[in-house]
Amino acid sequence: MAAVCTRSFLGRVLPPLPAAMLRRYSLDVSAPLLRTQAYVGGRWVSAASVFPVLDPATGQELARVSDCGPAEAKQAVEAAHRAGRSWSRDTAKERSVLLRRWFDLMIQHKDDLARLITFECGKPLRESLGEVLYSASFLEWFSEEARRTYGDIVPSPAKDRKIFLLKQPVGVASIITPWNFPSAMITRKVGAALAAGCTVVVKPAEDTPLSALALAELAQQAGIPPGVFNVVPCSREKTPSVGQVLCCDPLVAKISFTGSTATGKVLLKLAADTVKRVSMELGGHAPFIVFDSADVDRAVAGAMASKFRNSGQTCVCSNRFLVQSGVYDRFMEKLGGAMDAELRIGHGSEPQTTQGPLINSRAADKVVHQISDAVSRGATVLKGGRRLEGSYMEPTLLADVTTDMLCTREESFGPLLPVIRFNTEEEALAIANSSNVGLAGYVFTQDVSQIWRVTEALEVGIVGVNEGLLSTAEATFGGVKQSGLGREGSKYGIEEYQEVKYMCLGGLQV
Ligand code: ADP
């Protein structure tokens, strides 16, 4: 790890960053993509006030964005409702063509879109570019799926009746998204919604509205009709009142949310009053299990990819590492070597950076607290362990971890890799399933029977077998237990935005 630090995190004073990391960085994105007003009914509109968007790496202000309130949210919902009348009746092929055009524009502007992500959310440019391609892939995928949302004709029990099951759009969808994937979390929902014939109001995270507004600019250029895609950015202070409109307005039929389990529960309660459809992609606490038969090099590569992407700030991030006794020492040695060789802290726009800052200092405080708790209960810090100035956090490897430690009981959302040693498959599964959430899980073994047994037994929605990176538009994304409701991506993602209507055609003389 490259950062030069002078003091341990256990001392109170934070180590300084190397001088090179404190220089000023310029966002430098071409003008049409740097939008700061809300996008409502196909027009760019200002709110009464603005809120600042900061570079989490430096604290520098990047832009001032319209701070929408309930009035703008209501206007957006009404615009979406009006636009839905014709959008839902357009042919699937017409919607498909527009989604495809939007995808093409994202690809054309991928470098600018990636810079926006890096500057507002902190992730390294290479990862931001990866996110743009991943994000665009949902528009491409759902432009194709739009034309294949078949209903059913079901054999009827009566000779004079026919049974048809029609797929119809649910209506206006409120889309509430987090900061860790400022672009992809929007398209994963919006691609499916628009393909189904729904219209949307997007409320991006307060930290990362610029990527959402750039998507609106490209939607406009693509010819997506006014009111079909609306974006209402707002500050943390305005979020509850905007959320109230988006989750309670009678014109809204559906809420799709990605974020913390705590906020998801708040939104579920709001949705209950008017019985709205909901999709919830909530927190995870992924186990990463390495069995004795594993290819250790592959397991180490999987651990690096799964843990340190976006500095550990993904909901499918491995959070608890369970390593069987027979390979424990070899795994730890190789993992430590890989961390030294591959991880570089810095501003996301520097080409060598692999570890950007955490989104804010609260996020870094949480990781530091988990490390102190683990150390006080007997864990050993093998790598890192220190918080740096700003919200940078050293990638940290903890050994001698036990299940009573905070880091094995709650999501870290940071570059903390705690390792628990285990002896039997039953023991590993008991630890892995002892969580009240279940999004992703990872298993490394060469034993085919064990692969099948463990995959079936893991209480999660996504399993990576000998793989650390899994997400793709073609497959489902979603969890069990308190990790959420519903699935995104894949052929199932579109169903979250459809109702099935049963039509009985009677009185036939046959
Ligand atoms: P974090 O704690 O990392 O900010 P959240 O789950 O709170 O994660 O945030 C995810 C998204 O949910 C953000 O867009 C945030 O603004 C939004 N959000 C948080 N609280 C509410 C609320 N009461 N109503 C609507 N949206 C909310």
C-alpha cells in the first residue's frame, strides 16, 4: 500500500495524506453533460435553492445543484403520469428503439460519464468506466427485453371461454438510488421500467446527482419523450419531504429503492398507506468461504476483486471471510502479498489509484470503529488499520477474528477484510447463515458435490462459485431475508414493473 502515513489510527490524530494527493483536481467534463438543474417534464428547471456537490477525495465543490422540494417532486410525478398515457401505448418496438439510442449515447460519452462518477463518488477512473459500461448494458438489455414481454393464452376449462393473461405497465415508478453506483443503479431500474411502458421519477443520492442529470441530458438527446424520465435531485435535508411525495402520492404506483436496510424499512412503511408495489435492494453482509480444496490463487484474486472494488463500498462486497484451517496460512500470506502489490490509495483520477476515498468521514468512522472493536476483542491487524486525512481509509487485513466482533455482525462498507478460521463445512455454513440479511455469498472449492451442497444451503440471493465479480445485466440481482424484495436485471427484472391482467373472453359459439 503506497500511502505514507505517520501515526497509528489508535492514536487520535489522523495521519496526513502525501502531498501529491492534496493537489487540486479539475472535473473537466464537456458542458452539456454537466447539468445542475432538475429535469421535469422534459425541461430543465431550477428550484428555489441549491446544494453543493463535493469531491469526496478533496472536499472541493464540484457544482451547485437545484435542491428540489415536495413541489418539484409533485410536478415530476404529474409529468410522469401524463407522459405515461402515451408511453404505455407506444409499441414495444418504439420504446426499444429509444432505449437503444440512449444506450448508444452513453457509450459515445463514456469517458465524460466516467469522470463524473469518479469526481462525485470517489472511485478510480477505471472502475468508473466499468460502471458506465455496466450501466449502459441495462439500457441495451432492456431495449431487447422490451419486445419479449409475452403474456399467456391458457387452455380454458369451458368451451365458450378463452383465457388471456396480459402484461401491462404498473404506471409511474419512483426510483430512489444510492451514491455507490451513481449511474448503474438508475439504469438497472429505469431500463426495466421504461421497457415495460412505465414512466419514472428518479431521486438520486444527495452525494451524487451529477451522473443522474447527465443521464437525463442523454435521454433528452435520445428522444425519450418529455415526462417519461424525470430527475429531482435534493439535499439530505429535503430528502424526507421529497421521499414523502415519491412514496405516498396516489399517482405513484411503484417504488424501487436501492440503499440501506434501515432506509428501506422507512420507505416500506410509507408505501403501505397506499399499497404500492415495491422493489427493495438493501444491505448485504456477504460471506466469502474458502474451503481446503480451493485453488488458493483464485480465491485470493476473488477476494481482492470482491472486497476492494469501490474501496469496499458495494452491497455485494465480501464482508466476512471464512477460511478453512488447511489453507488458512497459505491464503493469508498470498492475500497480504496481493494487497501490498496491487492496492494504491489516491484520487480516483490518478491512473495508478485502486483505492479512492470513502464517500464521507462518517463512512470512515464506521470502519475505524469496527477495527478498534475487533482489536479490543483479540483480532490482529496484519495490514493497514489506519484512517488517513479526509475520508481515506487504509485497506485493512484482520486475522484472529471471531463471531462476537462488530465487523462480523454488520456491513463494513469499507476496505476492511476480517478473516475467521473454521474447521468444518457445517461450521462455515452456520456462521455464513447467522445473519438477518442475505444478498451475495462466495464459495471457493474444487469439490463439485460441495459446490452444490453449499450453494443450496447458503441463505443469499446471489452465489459466486470460484468467482469474485458476478454482476451482469443478463442475471438476476437481489437478496433474501432483510436484503430486500424482488429481482433486477435478467428476464425477471421487467416483471417488477408489470401487472398481469386476466381477460376472460366469454360467450363464444364454438
Ligand atoms: P446512506 O446511508 O448510504 O446515505 P441510504 O439508504 O440512506 O444510504 O440512501 C439511499 C438513498 O435513499 C439516497 O438517495 C437517499 O437520499 C435516499 N433516502 C434516505 N432517506 C430517505 C427518505 N426518508 N425518503 C426518500 N429517500 C430517502
